[in-house]
Amino acid sequence: MNQRSEVDNSQNLNLDPKSISFAKRPRLVSLDQLRGLTVASMMVVNFSGGLKAMPEIIKHHNVYESLADWIMPTFMFMVGFSYRLSWLSSIKRIGTAQTVRKFLLRGLMLVGISMFLYAGGDDIKVEKWSELSLESIGKLTATTLKANLWETLAIIGCAQILVLPLIGRSAGLRFLSIIGLLVGHVVISYQFNWNFVHGKPNFLDDLIGLKGQTAWDGGFFGLMSWASLLLGGSLAYDFVMNREFVSKAIPGLIMSGLVIATLGWALSGLSRLYDVPNGDEIAAKSDKLAESPVWPDFSKASGRSINNLMAEPPLVPPPDSNVRKVSYWMMYKKMVSVPFVLFNLGFALIMLGMSILICDVWGFRLNPLERFGQNALAAYCFHHYLEEFQHLFVPKDSPWWWCWLNLVIFMIAIDRVLAWMQKNQIRLSV
């Protein structure tokens, strides 16, 4: 079936129940549209991140949920949705053994592409021939695994490999696995992982010789959190596709999303237990990282009202570290903390429900989002090189009009390349 006919069929989805066979469900336009929105938004954030004149709300700040922070979790969620779909289809066509090999290879290829794109960074190389030794190779490998590997494609590839034994299992087992992964992340963060990510003293850095080396986006053990989002997407697949008409899944997606997002935000209220007492100048001037960042002092809740224990809502930055120390319980992308995961999992469910309503029920779609969504890997690879080239002419201190003009040119250029690929039926996939 060609793309045009898929789109035409999908516009009738749920409007005439008699016209649709459950066995031959049309392609969900919402999947491409939502995936395209996340990919396009990711590119806007990546292009704007280092430019001082661009709004702070579209940049990553680690300690609270900005407009930049929903993108990667939602994309991981969508990867999980598609992963479950592809797994079940492959099992029927080629059997379990070949399916496992297929997805293992796919994950490794994504890691390889990520390393190809980013291996030119200063941290991922040995400078001199004289420095090439087993020791230097070992340190390079350890540094890569701890921190430098974890760009978007590598996270996706490794998370897919991590959940490979689970993606074909029952919904109940995958749900329990999400809980286990998140609880496990809290436990290891308490034991050593907080210090591991932040370059503080810990046994693992002592073992591998990387004292002081920090990580981002959770580092090696952040995969536990990213994998939870992927499994959440796989559960959403079951919830949506086990219904004869996907419109019936919309209320459940939105309501469950609201509950989970609220839970994530409520848990971020534990960060209020790290407020610096009024007048304590010594504490205010101490390290911005809390002393006991994962296990708070619950006695500090005594005598405080509920309002006084609630965290700021999403998009609102918390106070500086001289007022509140940085802890695990913030919506903390650097750690990929449990509040961050739960809030964004809930938000992704809401986004999926709204996308199904707007795109599959009401029939609305945007061609650029379709192109970004259907050829996401090509868009990601091309944007990396175009961004590096264009930033040669857009210094970090450029005026706002020059930044916005170049951002528009950047996005149009990517879309035109994707349009050409779509016209010639070229799709980059692994």
C-alpha cells in the first residue's frame, strides 16, 4: 500500500466503525506526527542551546522541566511503542531467534552511528601515538562508557538492548519491570551513582580510575531510567492497539497521563526538604549539591504546610542553590531521576492521546512533521552536520534576530532534504 492510500484510510479512522477491520488497522497518522514533533523540537533545542540570545525556556537546565526536557523522554516513549509493534510483527514473520538477532544488531548499529557522529569530540580520542597503550585504551573505554557515549542514538540503542528480554513479555511483567528499574535507580543512586555521575568520591570511579569525571543524561546507569520510558511506550502500544477503535483509548491515555505526571511532580516536592534554613549563611554558601541528595531528612517537613512542601510547577525554575540545594528529587535530567521520568512518562501519554484525537479522529496532519517522523534517523544525522556548519556563522553572542533567522534557515534546509528523500522513496533506517 502506498503512502497516499495509508493517509486517506487513516483519515476515516474511528469515524465509520463499519468501514474498519481490526485485522487490517490503517497506519496511525498520530505516530508519525508526534514522532516528527519530537524530532523537530529536538533540533530546535540543539541548534539554540549555546546561543545566549535564545530564550532560556527552550534550553536544558537539568534541575527543572523546561520546554526542552519533554522531547527526549517522549521520543523514547515513542520508540518503545514502535519497538513493541515491530517485535510482535517480526516474531510472526521470522521467528524468535532471528528477531532477537535483528534487534540486537539494530541497537548496536545505533550505537555505532552515534559514535560515528560524535567521535570527533575532544574526549573520544587518544592524542598521540606515544600515549597509545592498554592503559590509555582502557581509560578511553571507561570514559566513553561512563559519560561520552551517551548521546541520543546511543541511549536509544542501548536501552533497546537492555529491554530486549522484556519487550515481548506480558504487560504485567513489563509494568513490574518499570517499577523495578526506577526503584533500582533510586537505590544505586543512594549507594554510589549520584557521586558517580557528579564526579564525587565513589568506589566505582576508584576502581576504573576516573576520579572527578562527570556524566550527563544519566551516564551508564541512566539507561535504567531511559529503559523505563521505553517500556512505558510498549505498554501504551498494548493499551491502544488492543482496542478495535483507537479513539476508545484516548480518555485512558489522557487520564493515566495526568495521574502519572502529577505523581512525578508530587515526588519532586521532596526537593523542598533541601531548602536552606533562613539565616544559615554557611549552608547557603556551601556546595550547591545537597549532602544527602537521595535520602532526605524527613524531619525537615515537621511544622510546614502542604504549600510549603510543594515544588514549583513545570516550566518554573527553582531558586538558586543558596536557597535550595540540588538533589535527586528535582526533575533532574542530569540524573534522569524518578520525578523526571514519571512526569515525562505521564506527559508522553497525554501527548499520544491528544495526537490520536487530533490526527486520527479529526484528520489533521502537517506534512513537515510527517517527513520528520517517517525519516527520523536521516533527519537526526543530517541536522548534526548542518548544525556544526551553520554555527560557524552564528557565534554564541549573536543578536536575537540573527539566531532566529538562522534557526528558520536550518529547519527549512532539513525539511527540504527530507522532502527530496520522501519524493525519491529514500528512508534511512537500521
